[in-house]
Amino acid sequence: MTVAVRRRGGLPEAVPSTPAPMLEVVDMHVRFDAVHAVRGVSFSVTQGESFGIVGESGSGKSTVLRAVAGLNSGWSGAIRIAGDAVGPRRERGFYKRVQMVFQDPYGSLHPRHTVDRVLAEPLAIHGLGDAEARIERVLRDVGLGPAFRFRYPHQLSGGQRQRVAVARALILEPSLLLLDEPTSALDVSVQAEILNLLTRLRAEHGLTFVLVTHNLAVVAHMCERLAVMNQGRIVEELTVEQLRAAEPREPYTRQLLRASLGYDREAARNLETFD
Amino acid sequence: MTGAQPLLTVEDLRVEYQTRKGLVRAVRGVTFTVGREKVGIVGESGSGKSQTGRAILRLIPPTGRLTAKRLGFEEVDLLAADERTMRDVRGQRIAMVLQDPKFSLNPVMTVGKQIAEAYRAHAELDAGAARKRALDMLAAVRMREPERVYDSYPHELSGGMGQRAMIAMMLGTDPDLLIADEPTSALDVTVQMQVLAILDDLVTGRGMGLIFISHDLNLVASFCDRVLVMYAGRIVEELRASELGQAKHPYTQGLLAALPRVDQPTRELAVMRRDPAWAMEPVG
Amino acid sequence: MTAPAATSTLGWRAWLLAAEPHSRAQARLGQAYLGWLAFRRNKLALVGLGIILALLAVAALAPVIAGHSPFAQELADRLKPPDAGHWFGTDELGRDIFARIVWGARITLTIVALVVVMVAPVGLVVGTVAGYFGGWFDVVLMRVTDIFLAFPRLILALAFVAALGPGIENAVIAIALTAWPPYARIARAETLTIRGADFIAAARMTGASPARVVFGHVIPLCTSSVIVRITLDMAGIILTAAGLGFLGLGAQPPSPEWGAMISSGRKFLLDQWWVATIPGIAICVVSLGFNLLGDGLRDVLDPKQQ
């Protein structure tokens, strides 16, 4: 994993024998005023992999994702996308490689923009032609079809809105998709549809996923590897097989796993606090 | 656990709203009883589960119309009761906890003051006694520093602490029935466990009845004694929580199959095919 | 979106309310129609709209409606009470008051239009830019706003007119100078709540420039509350203009400005009540019209009330 691609004259040097990971985060720190929200987080995600970040509220999991997305500028450390280091300010080309799906489908679509406008704008910004065909293709891809093209968000159900959000993320044909709790605001039956959709799109487009969620079951379903975060640090990194076999090393992860299986009187009595 | 005499009897409860787009029937003929036990009401958004909870306390907006063959709480006929009686019932004998404590607590008043105020309104305690009672209750919901919490404003508490403060407020008057509408949905799983443990103790220890409204079928199954599954304003299935695996209604089965599980890997989750017949009322 | 059964007979209605519009234009018109349906339910707002439409019609058709010239003096007919020849009577110079009210509608509308054109864009841009970028932008722009906000409107207008000379243009500029800060504040407050929304983050994730985000995503959401506020404030603007006219600092004689008409009529208020009262009623009715319209627009446009 010693990939040090230096830029000279804007061109990456000859790539080493092992391909660079799709995403590499090294020793990331994020501070908001007095709060030290992320304290030295490092992980890497290979091309085509689906990586989960799990944690409770305030663990810093979403902050890490937003820093990778370029939505927070106050971070330190290193972020590399396919070997290229990115800074606090992203150039336009970055967004053709990295896109994001947000948690709340009711908050992530502009209330006065039609689906058509939502999908046409990224194409206009990046000067991509053939907008008609691209919009129709991406709408078909997320299972909506052309009938939805000129609707406003309030004319869509929660699941349909989240499909539009996925379509918006895919229309620039990125290779890395950041998913911030993409189904936590949805009913379980709708959650199943969106998760199936994401699984299918990942296979069809060869996407790399970074999925942030509080729901261990969703991570177990969607990811191959996961990192468990608490208080701004990664407590443990493990494979989904280890999680399924209920053999995490860290007591914090074990407690999280136990609590997410449902209510248990005994377990509730023995809850510990981890600082 | 169902005692000989149920605490609450609901028969053919209906809630309807007249809107611009026509009549919306939020609850359509719901019948159940609650004893001194934990009853879960499960359903997706729009299933009418929250409306059912509110209708028991007649807390529906004025545009709504509430009807029932029977809505009885012990000796009180909740349908016929006047506003005065209802006020006594609400808070004192039937309490309600909502999803987000941020919306239920007054932001410009300390938490302790609000709790004490609530006790004074219902139990006619003097200020000192109410304060002592509030501190006791804050300790009872396992707040580590009741004194500090008493003097805190709602925004100074975390979600879990706010929800426990709400429960303390609701329980100070020793209600017979608690209606909890998604009380833990905004909380982390470990905090959720703590809050559920408190509710569990209250039911087992004090013999309180609990209606636990939630979208989380697994959680309800692990926590409650009985589960009512609601769909489109109706109860489509009622079963013992321990027998959830043997659910017969395709909707319940569909909900269970749609859930991803840590212990059972699947390539693809089952997608529910909704049958219009589920929403139909049984004939006759 | 279920329309009543009448849709089969009204094809355009079904087209407007279609759940699956087939073009941008249809989607936009459909939204406008839904807004109109919501607006229509507020009967008082319809009255307000009626008054404003009537004002527009009167102003546009003034030469046809007036019958008399607003300036023609017939000293023999001074201070005549309302009758068949002069519906609203005549003033101290024998001019037909009805004709002057009708022509005065044009002046009132000019003031209104000029103030809106000057005030709304400035307030919107200053407010959204300050709110979206924050930091130094915010501090500097908002302190400037505060400075303008600190002046009492009529007093600043008086000083301004005193310096530049009386006249309707200077009155409008003076009013506009004091009128924009509240809109900047509204737009900023609105922007602060929008700024953190996921759809703004999503817009940034498409690679949109800050200018595109502000003009394409933030301003469209702030516009409606600013429009509502301006409509509600219109009454105040008309009254300020009339006040300046009354004090002799706005429109100059013989211009048939309503405030100036009240001013000249006040000498005869006890004996010839109509000279001052009728322009007063006109101001009152138009102000009320704008207020009712603003209330109705708020029901339709204000995102907070939906």
C-alpha cells in the first residue's frame, strides 16, 4: 500500500505495480472551533470495493465522508483519489469521479426544481453533450422511466426521491460513490428496493462504495469491509465475515453488535460507556 | 400477561380527515385491548399507527373525525368524557411520549422546572415536594447527575437524556398506561437499549400498561409481549412477539423478508409486492 | 393530485394537473395553476387582486375613463360637490377630482413599480450573498444594511428630497434607499436556513460555482418571501409617497398625485369634504388591496407555511 504518486507538471508519474486504491485517507483530523470531531482516521478502499463506516451519532463518521466529498474544508491529513492527492478546494473534474447520495431524500432535492432540471444541471456545468439521451438513460437505470422526468419533488414518494438522488449522483458517471445513510429515512420495504438498486448499479457500473450508516445490518448486507468509529477514531476495522461470525475484537464493536440485534434485558444492564 | 380486566379497550376505532382531495381515512376500524403488558404497534409510514395512539387520548386535529364502537379506559368512557375528564386522564392516568424530545420540551425553561410543573398541575404538590419528586424521577430514569439535569435547558441534553427526561415527566404522576410513539427512533442503539430497559422495568415493576408504536419490527418483537401489525389504517395481523417467525399475513412476512440481517447474508433483499386486497376491509 | 370528476369536460385542466407532465412548460404551468387554486381559496386575497387589477386597468385606460382633463381649470365651477357632471366634485381650481384620481393612479403605479425594481434585486442579492458566504462578507454587508435601517424612512426621504429638490423621482429614490434593508435581512435569514440544507451540498457536489448556487438554488427560494413582504409593505410605500406629496416634497402641482391632492384639500376639509376625502379613500383602498394580495400570496408562496 505504499503508493506515493507525485504530480509533476500535472501528470501522474508512472503508476507502481499495485494499482492505487480508489480512496485513501491518511491521518485525517477535523476540527470545528473547539470540537475535535475526527482524530486521526486512516483507511483505504480498493477499486470496486464497498466499504462501510459504522458508528453512533457524534462518532465523526459523516464528518469523514463530507471531508472526502469536499463539503468540509477544515481538515488536515491526506485524501487521495486513485492516487491523486486532493486539497481542501476541489476542481471541477473531481466531481466527475466522486459523487454522493445524502441521507434525507426530502432535504436533498431542491423543492422548486423538476427532476429534469436536477439531472440537466450537472451536465451543463461539465459541458457534457447529449443531455436528452443521458437523462433518459439514467432515469431508466434507477428504475424510474421517462414519466418522472418533469415532476417536482413533492410529486414523488420518499423512495422515488432517493432514486432521483441516485440518478443525480450517477449522471456524471463517477467511479466512487459516497453514501451517507442513504436509507435511514425510508420505510423498510423501500429501503430494500434502494439497497437492491445500489447493489445492481455497483455491479453494472463497477462502482466503488463508501457507505456511512448507524445500521450494522445494512453494512453487513452492502459491504465487504467496515470500520467502526467512536469519538472521532476508528476503533476497529473488520471484514463482514468477522462481523457475521460475531467475533469482533473490540468490546465497543461487540456491544454495538449486541444492541443492534434487538432488545435484551441482560445486555441492557451490562452496557458500558466507551470514551 | 393479559389480566382478566384489560386496561384499555378499543373497538372499531376510526379516524377520518376531510381534505381538499377528498376523505382520508387514516384509521379504519381498529380493535384491540391492552392489559398490564407491552403491546407493540408496527407499521410503515402512513399505516395509521401514530393516529391510533393519538386517538386514544383524543389528540387529533380539529379537522379530524374520531368514531368508535367503544373506547374505554378502565371505568372511563373516553368517547363520552368531557374535556375536563380528558385533561385529568391525559398525563395523570395515560401518558404519552413522542419521538423527538426537542419538540415536546419547552426550550426556554429548565428541564427540572418543566417536570416539577407537570407534577404540580396533576398531583397538586407544593413547589418543594414537586422538586423532590422530579429529582427522584430523574434518578429513576438513570440520569447520572439528577441535580445537573434538573437545572439544564433542553438543548443542553443529548437526545437520549432528553428522552429520559420526557419519560421522567410522564411517569411522575404514576400513569396506568403509557403510549410511546417511536420513543427511541432518534436515538443510538445503545441508548435505545437503556431507554427500553427503563420502560421494561416500569411495566414489570409497577404493572403499567405500555403501547409501543414503532416502524422497527425486529425491535418490537424483541421488546414487546404482543405485536399488532398495521397496514393502510387497519390491523392486518396480531400475534405474540415470540411467534413473529410464524407470521401468516403476507404483509408481515414481506416486512420481515425486506429487512437486511447481520446473521443471514442474502444477495438480494425481498421486495414487497403490495396486494390491494390487504387494504380492503373484511366483508361483513 | 386527484382532480374532481369535471376534468373530463375540461381538457386543459387535466393537462395542467397531470401527475406526469411531458415538458418543462407543462410542469411549470401546472405548478402555477396549483398555486392559483390555493390562492383562489382565500376570498379576501381575490378582493385584493381585484383592486390591484382595477388599479392597473384604470391607469392604462386613464384617457378613456377620465372624461375631463386633470389639469383643466374652470374657476366658475370651483369646489362643486359631487354630481352627474363631476362624479367626485371639483377642487379649489375647478378641476374634476374624478379625472385627477384616475390620472393619479398612474403616478401611484409608477412609484410602486420603480420602488420594486430598485429594492427587490438589491435586497435579495445583498441578503443572499451575505448569508451564503458568511464571514467578512456577512459582517460588512449587514453593517451597511444596519446603517440604512437606522434612518427613519420619512426623515431620510425628507433630507434627501431637501438636498436634491422636490419631485416624484427623488421621492422614489429616497423611499427605495430606506426600503431595501428589511428585504436584505429577510433574504439573509432565509439563506441561513437554506445554506445548510442537503440540496445545497448536493448542488456543490455537482461542481456548481458559488455564483450558480446563489442565483440558481438560493435566490429562487428567497424570492417568494421577499415578494410577499414587498406586497405587504406596498401600502407603507404608497403612504410614504403620499406623505411626501402632502408635505409638498413629492409630486409637484399641478400633478394629480393623491397625497398632494389631500394636502391641497385640507384647507376645505370642513366645508368641502370631498376634496381631501376622495383621494384619501383612493389611497386607503389601494393600500388595502396590496395588503390583502400580500396575505394571499403568502399562503401560496411562503415555504414555511406549506
